[in-house]
Amino acid sequence: MMPHVVAERAALITGGSSGIGFSIAKALGDAGYAVTISGRREDKLRAAADDLRSGGLEINDVVAPADQEDALIRLVESHVEKYGRIDVLVNSAGVGIGGQLEGYDTKFIDMQLAVNIRSMIIVTREAMPYLKEAAKGNANGMAHVFNLASIAGRYGQPWLSLYAATKAAVANWTNGMHKEFQNEGIRFTALSPAFVETPMTEFAQTSGGVPGDKMIRPEDLSSAVLWLLQLSPNVRIPEIIFERVGDDLF
């Protein structure tokens, strides 16, 4: 089946309706990529897609709850049907639910494991044949996968211990995938920021813990993605840690 749009470069981004995923979608769109974004809430996703399209970007939006395998498989299928290729995959969907271990609801355990780890693995598995194909056809012989981890994954974190554990798994899995696919031109990088001013960190902003204007900007991460895409095939960055000025974490 021929793609609906003939794209020279295309990117698929989960969790692209806000925050870091949205910023990366805009940066890649501005750089000439056709972009598919996904999200759980249709109204929020459509608004984000319309915002990006208003800037002249080529955007496909697909509602795909990150805890539903069938929806994730359809997401990849929709992207390939629309654009015919995957040069960049960004696994940005994530959720963090704080709480003390005693009395912690099992549904919150399952949700974070499903969204933060399982969805990343499923989407990457489904996208891999197209990433390999793109790498073979690209002049630099590469395609890229960026996985959103967190600085919380570098150390134990009270009240967010499960979230931190899932993000440690993201960084570890990213490194393993590089070793598995490095000879086929697929470059994997984990992006591990401290607090970024997004809807996900509103709890920290409203509690008085960290003011929004003192947080890392989403554009800091999207700028890093653009830089990583310019590197030669002879270098690989397994993880970038974005520390926030003023934090003393280690």
C-alpha cells in the first residue's frame, strides 16, 4: 500500500499531545519531518495536532491509550499507512503516581508498568522493521529511538519509588536495545531529565516545591534530540542526564 503522504523523513511520537513529546514533535516538524503524535485523550490530542498544523507542519494524530496493546499496534500501522516510513521513534508516554508503599493500590502499580515500560517495548517492537528499512535507505545509515526516562531512575526516590524504578528500567532497556541493533544502524538514547515544566510536574509547581520558571524547559530536550540526529554513525550517546540548576541529587 502506498503511503498517503510521500515523506522524506517521518517520526512517530507517543505522548505527543503535551509537554516534552509535544515539544519534540514541533522541533522535528520544523526540521522537515512528517510526524505522528499519539495520546490518550482525544480532545487534548486533537487540540495539540491542530496547534502544530497551524504552523504548517505535517501532522497525523492517533488516539492510542498507552496501556492498550491493540491501540499501540494500530498506532504504528496508522503512521506507516500515512507516511510509509519511520526514521525516528520517540517513546514519550509516561505516568507517575506518588504514594507510600503501604496501601498503594495495585491498579497504580499496573498502570505505571504498562505505560512507562510495556508500551515502550510494544511500540518499538512494532516499529523495528520500519526503523531498519529507514536506516538502510538513509545516507548516514541510521534511524533513531529516543526513550523518555528520568533522573529519578538514577537513585531511590521516596513516594515515587515505583515511577523511579520504571525509569531506571527504561534507561537500562535502551542500552540493551542499542547493543542488540547497533549493527543495523539503529541508535537508542534515553533522555533523563530532572523536573521539566509540563502538566506532569504541576504537583511540584503548585505545592511550592519547585517553581515552574526554575524547571528545565521542554525545549531543552527537543534541542538535544535535534543535536543527536546530527551526529555521525561513529558515535552513540546512550543516555543524557539533564540536571536542574540548584538540585543536589547525588
